[in-house]
Amino acid sequence: MKYLARRFGFYLLAFWVAVTLNFLLPRLEPGNPLQYLQIRYQAQLQQNPHLLDPLKPVFDTQHGNILIQYVQYLVNLAHLNFGVSFSQYPASVNTIIASALPWSLFLAGSSAILAFLLGTTLGVVVAWWRGKPFDLTVTPLTMFTQSFPAFFGAMLILYFVGVEAGWFPLNHAYDYGVQPGPYIFGLPWSWNFITSVFSHAAMPVAALLISSLGGWLLGMRSVMINTLSEDYVTMAEAKGLSTLRVMFMYAARNALLPQVTSLAITLGYALTSLVLIETVFSYPGLGYQLVNAVLARDYPLMQALFFIIAVAMLIANLIADLTYSLLDPRVGVRSGAR
Amino acid sequence: MRTRLSAVAMRAGIVGLFACSFAVVPMTTGTVSATPAHAGGKYLVSFANLSGAWTTENFNPLIPSGADDFTRGAIYEPLMVITQAGGGRTYKWLATGTRWTNHKRTLIVSLRHHVRWSDGKPFTSKDVAFTFNYGKSHNVDLSGLMVSGQITSVKPQGKYAVRFNFKTVDTVVLQQLLSAVCIIPEHIWKNVKNPLTFANSHPVGTGPFTQVRDFTSQEYTLARNKYYWQKLHYAGIRVPAFNSNTSALASMVKGQVDWAPVYIPDAKKAWVDVNPKYYHYFYSPPTTPLDMMFNDQAYPYSLPVLRQAVSMSIKRGALSVKAENGYEKPARALGLSYLYPNWVDHSLDKLNNKLSTFNPKAAKKMLRKAHFKWHHGKLYDPKGKRVSLHLICPAGWSDWQVQLQILAKSLSHSLGINATYDFIDVNTWLADRSSRTMGGKYGALFGTESSGQTPYQYFWSFMSKESYFPVNGQIPGGSWNIEGWYNNQATKLLRQFRQTTNRKLQHRIVNQLQKIDLQNLPVITTVTQAQWYTWSTQHFVGFPTAKNYYAYGPGYSYPDVVKVLTSLRPR
């Protein structure tokens, strides 16, 4: 219990630091949203210098006592009131997030789970037959695909699979005009919509997958190799159990723990890796909105998005901590005794 | 606990493997393009901004934000479409004529009959007067003329004419007044208390495509206005959201976009050659040039001879080819030359040629005559101080960065100026511009001048005392006159220009202004400006082309966009 309380205390502190940094960073950055608009509407301003005049008083918000602003910010945050977006004025930040968040969760979640399952399974297999041709080709290959940044893989996929081969739609989350159809339990269930969503997600998910597979595979492989040298594995083999049974039920089961921890953390980090992927595929998620927000110096939207990312990471870490202590009681005991 | 978890994980692992192989197999819907429905040219697929991000239906024409790609133009229209494209053209739109009376203190604008709003109500002079008066009372005056007080009152005169009363005689405001404003319906907007927070989800306009359909955060449709006053040849516009060149270009080369304002580094190879029959681009329309600007109040750059020598020591051809892929053409020293060819005074050709041509030998001769000196190839001003120059531009604006490098190199090579350069944060750069500090005393940066229906706005923006502001001062009327130069004679001439409607007199004035420009060279021209404009004639024809540039090509150019939208025809 003491361990848990301590962890919660730590996370509260981390949360406060994240929230405060989120308040300070945009204010330390030079420039303001109006100057961004001046660049965006450069050509129009040349012909019509008064185009932006109406917005001037609206965006001129960086005045006043910083402490009062900070308190105001905390109060708004407590009410989850992120204000009004500058770049999509006068839409509220909450509306923007509500429309973008499901897509990011879908993309990040499905790619992280797929990568976890595929990578871990492959890790088990390559560890079992380590040093054999399968291990010698698959392991270096995934290490190679992991080594280049996700957006680079995304651009290659966009070009070869999307533009050249034409197998998948090039952008957006589903075909325009497809009706999401009947909603059951708050989710759309039209068959056309679902197939459309999957075919649109194929390339972004593949891009995220190839860049993260290597980590899962390598992680599982190294833990597996340790586990495989344990006596009970030798014993199971000696009993004459089938290879698959020994591989998965005896060895993999016990090697899985660190992987589960990383899965929780990965889910938290997934949002950050989406930024460039969503931009390459014009996928209407949080990453897409974040790029626009940063370029447009849209502070309210930026702050909300960074807040979400920070919270996601903290929660992910917290879950990892908790499952660890639940799965392996020694963690809690040792920390508690210290 | 442990047993259950790993058993579940394992089962999920096997399912996952299947799911994954399933995801790699192309599905039947996957081969269908994202925007298939414009078969037969029913819908024009186009976007006007590469930062497409919208969540709510916001079609407010008075605030440039949200889903505003075609709000101005497709939904709301101007009184007239006045453009500098194609040597300058005027198209009568909601207004059919103008007449000055009351010793040019009153402008009477006559309106088109039988125009209806998209809700069926008639469009009348009351709507026009309302638009201007509302702009003033609610501080959303797109003309700038109401807020500045230049127009003192706007009143309907009968059902189809409007009277604009002026404070002083000002004949150069027609473009601002007729072309920059979006006319809004009184019966809707009189109930809008705060236009800045009004999202206008169901817009009512006089434009060709006013009906918002199937709005999603990734795409929406503007469908035909059934009351439109001209014949329309297609059903509407589809606007997809993109926020990167990569993503937009991928859709474009697959033929999914008809019209786009996108920059492509090697447009011939990456765009036209993909489908030469249909794919086109035109990046180099006549424009005012991009200018190198010094702080003209600081010695020695306050000396016209030094500015002239600089102009003769830069290779504009190299700037065009190396920095701008040849899309932006080398400029003439007389910046007027491209956009206003009919106004050029050819008796000045000799001087213009001299100042436009790379000739460091002659430049040095001029400087020597003005008591500049060289020691070991380094240039010293008549007061004996080393001549230095610090060029700045925003980091990441890669073409400008290359220009700076070429400029700095050629100025130090050919003249011996201690020329350095720096790429700085864009916001610092903008701040330097608008305060005229330019990152230091001898800073120079890039900028453009204003452009209007006549050369008046162009010269006004860098030669008039009215546009001048001191370092760290307040900027009057936009961010012009960055170099901080003015001349009393030029100021007087410009004032004279706007008080007459006599074209001959205006030409004489512009001839004198050109002479003052060349003799003083307040700003140094480098290359013309490009406009990123690509189109495909696979589904639609009638876009502006290099030969027939009847309006500016990019979809963000208001009001040109409405002329283009109504000129397009399905193939």
C-alpha cells in the first residue's frame, strides 16, 4: 500500500510539472498566431491589407499578469475547458479534439497491438531457432526497418504501395461520402464504412508497424533465450511435450512480463509517433491537428494536445507500474521495504 | 493471474497474425480512389490552402479562419472582380458600373438586377450599404475604407444603386471598395451581434456554390446555388483537407484533384510528365518583384549611389535559376516592369537596363566617383568606415536562404562589401520587419511591395511619406515601407495621382515616379514572385493559362477565384 501511495505521489508531481511546462513553453516561444496568419495570407494581404484586421483584437491575448494567467489556466484545465482554437477560430478546442481523438486512438492502438502480437510471436520463434536461417534473416531485417524513422517508411509506402501500385487509398480515414451507418454502442457498424476505414488505415498502420516491430522482436528474443535455459524448460522437453507447447506454454509465458510492461508504455508514446505519419497520410487525428497547431501558433489547441500526450504517457507508465507490482509481488515488497 | 494473462495474450497473438495478414491483402474498396464521384466532371475537386484543418462548419467570410478555402468567392461575391492578372482586368459582378459625382466626393455604384441570395430573397442596394456599415460598426471592414474614415457614409439610392461619400478625393480606392469586400445579406447578418464568434454554418450568399453538404473534418462539398445569376455548368466543389505537400501531391498525380495551389520542386518531371495530356502548372505570372531592403536611413545605405551599385553587382539570373528553379524570373531594376507593362516609361530604358545588368566594373566606377575607396579589395565608405551588410531571412525558407548566400557572395566578391547572412526564427524576422530594426543597423531583408489596380499602390508602399514609419515606430496601413525611405516630391505626386481620374495625367505622374525610383532605388529588386498554381484538365477545362491569364490561378486569390469557378466547364 505504501508502495502504491508513493507511486501515486510521484505521478501527481510529474503531472504538475507537465502541466506547468505546458503553460510556460508556448509563452517562451517567439511569435504569435497573428504573425502566422500574416504569412499564410501573404499573397492576399498584398492586394487587401485589411484582411486580418478583424482578428487582431481576438488573438492579442498574451497580455496581463502571468500568475493570474497561470491560475486561470489551472482553473480551465480542471474543468477541461481548453478554450477556443486560433487556427480554426471560433471552433472550440474540445470539438476539435473530440473529432480527432478517436482516429488517433484507433491508429495508435491497432498498430501497437499488432506490433506487440506479431513482434512477440516472432521473437518467440526466432529465439527457439536462434542462429538458424529464419533468425538470421528476420532479426536483422526488422532491426533495419526499425532503424529509419517512421515517417520515412511512411513516405516509401505512400509512394510504392499507394501511388505506384494503387492498392490502398492515399489519404484520410475513410472514403468521402461513405455513411458511418447505424450506430450500435456508440460505434458505427456500416459494412462499407468499416471496410473503408480498414483500407485507409492499412498504409499508416503498416508504416507504424515496420518501424516498431524490431523492438518487440528483439525484446522477446533476449528474454526468451534466458528463459529457454531454465531447468523447467529442459524438463518439459524431456517429458516429450510438443515443441509448440514447450515454446509457448512453458517458455514464452514466463518471458512475456517485460513485454506487457512495454506495451503499456508504447501505447502512451504512440501518440507522439503519430504526428508525422498522420501528416504524410493526411489522417484526421491528433497528430495532424498538432502539426497545424504548432505551425499556426495555435496555443489553446497546442496546449490541449500536449496535455493529452502528457496524460497518456503518465497513465501508461502508471499502468505499467501497477501491473508490474500485481504480476510480480516482489516489486512492491522490495520497494516497500526500502 | 499470470496464467490467465499469458493464455489470453497467446490466443490474441494467433488472431493478431491472421488480422495482420488480412490487413496486408488489398481489399476491394482499397483500390477505389478516395474521391471517385467527380466522374463526368460533376464536382470540381480542389483546395485553396495546404493547412486544411477544420472541424466545425465555419463559413464566415469576415474572419479568415476555419474552412475558408472557397468561402470568399464561391459563397460570397464582390461588387466587381478587379485583378492585375493578364495586364489588369475588370469584370462586372454584383455591380455593373461606377460614376463619380459631387466633384469626385461621391461614388455611385449601380447594381445588377435580378440577383438573388441563395435562400431566394432578392439582392438589393440595402445589402451593399449594410455590408459596409456593418463592417464599420462591428470592426470587420475588409475594405479598410470605413474604419479609416475615408468613406464617411454609404447609403442606398433606390433599389439598385449605392452612394459612397468620401472624406477627401480618392480615385485609387476602387479595387479596395469593389473587389476586396464580400457582400453579405442584411436579413441574416443584422441579427449577428458578434461576427467574430459567428460560425455561419448555413451560409447564405450570392455566389455560385453556397450549399454545404456532407461536412466532415477531412472533406466537404459546396453544392450549386440554385438561384445563381449566371449559368452554372457543374454541380459543386469538393474540398479535401491536406496539410503536407507529400500527401497532396500523391493525390494529385493519381488524378484525384483538379485544381491545387501546390509547390512542386521539379514540376515538369514530378507533375506534368506523369500525364502530359492533362497536367499543367503555371508558377510565373507577372508580379511585383521580391525586394532586398536596407535600412535606407542608415549611412552609407542612405546614399543612392551605393544602392545603385549594389543593384549592378548582383546576378539576378543566378538567383532565379539556382534559388527558385527558374519559377521566379529575374527582375528588372524598375520593379514596375512586369506587372504594369503599359505604364513603363520607355525613355528610361537605358537607365533601367544599366541598373538591371550585372556590371561590377561600372558599379565600382560609380562608387569611386562618390569617394568610396578600396583597401586590399575591401570597400570603405567616404567617411572611411568599412561597408558591411548583414542579410537575414527566416530559417527554413530554403529558396530565400539560397538567395541570401548568392547575394552575400556576389556582393563581397564584386564590390568588397563585408556581406554576411543569417537564417533566423520566422517570428523574430517578422518582428524585425515590422519594427524596421532588421536585426541591426546594416541589415537587409526581403519583402514585397503592395500592388493594386494601378502603379499607385506599388509606389505608395515604398516611396511615400504616408507609408513611412520610423524605426520601432507604428506601421501605418499595413507592413509597407520596410526600408524607411520617402521623398517629398514622390509623396506630392502620389497625392496628385489619387485626386484625378485623368488617365493621361496619371501616366505623366507615374513616369515621374519611375524616374525617382530609378535614381534613388529605395529597394533593390531581385526576382519576381511566384504563385503556386497547378491544374488538371482531365475533368474540367477553362483554367487560366499562361497564354490566357484572365484571373490569378491559385484558388486562394479572392476575388479572382469566383471568375475562375464560373469560367470552368466539365470536359
